[in-house]
Amino acid sequence: MDIRLMGSDQRIVRCARVSFAKDSFVDEFRDKKLIRYLFKHKHASPFEHNVIAFRQRKEKWLSLLSQIDNPTLQVYYSKGYIFLNLRNAINLWEKLPDEVREKIKEQFPATYYIVEKRGEVSEEELKQLPYSRDEAYVKEKIETTSGWIGLVDKLEIGTDMDYYTFVVECPLFVARQWMRHRFGSYNEVSKRYV
């Protein structure tokens, strides 16, 4: 089965911390504790930045959709691939093909173990877990008049669902305005997050 993944254990942590160039030093144990905390307390959005695509017949996609009780779960199909982010994969965990879960274990080892144990992982177990990192903080960087935008990762397989992860550095007032337009006025970026 052709399975493509984008992201790492570290990507979850970076997204949870909304870090802008603040993760040059990585404390793997602390990061794994944060992943465990996020999972146990259902803080799911940081898991959305890891993407899974696997080749499968459209019937399998429709079968997955028919088994979903949660109407907000997003599982897409494009040109022979089923696409979902890690958050949705966790919600479909038992319904995923074994080969997909095995690939998740390779690419996101700490997250895989935490999900398999339903978050019940001791401090000692966390210390022993492998931890995957992003290849680079930013692979490509473009300067703009108000900061910069950097490509972190991409998943390109020639479908309508190709994915890209970016980091943006800009003045706080620009970030706030961007958030208001993107997510609404009830969400706010503030200095305590960055």
C-alpha cells in the first residue's frame, strides 16, 4: 500500500506552543510529556498539522465515512488517495488499515505509543520512547515587507489535496488581524502564546 505522511512528533509540539523560532533547543522528554497531556486532555488541534495519505479504493473511503458517528470528522478522497490529518486518524484509530498504523508508528513513534496506551504512559516509559523531529525548522524562507514566511514541510502527490505547512513571522498586529479574518473575533493571538 502506498502510504505518505507529513510531519513528526516535534510538529505536534511546535503547533501546540505556536512557536516562532523558539524551538532551536529541543527537550524531548518535555515534548513527549506535552504530547501525552494534549492527548489525554483532548487538545486535538496540534495533531492536525501531521497529515496521512494512503492509496485506497473509493469504496474503502465510503466505508470509513459510513462508520463515523462524528459529523465533524474530515476524511477526504482525491485521485485514489484517502487523506486525513493525525487528529482524525486518532478518532478513526481502530478502523485504519494495519499498514497505515504501522507507518504512523515509524513516523510519529512517541505519538503512536501514547495513542495506543490511551495516554496512560508513565514518566519512565516516556523517557524511553523514540521521538521524531522535523528535518529542518524552515526549508525555504521568503522575506516580506512585514516579516517572513517559511515552508516547513509539504506532501505533494499530484492530487487536489496536496498539503503544505508554513511558519509566518510578522508583527503582532498583523497576526491578530489575520486570525480575526481567518478564525473570527473570538480567537485571539497574544504575546503569551508567542
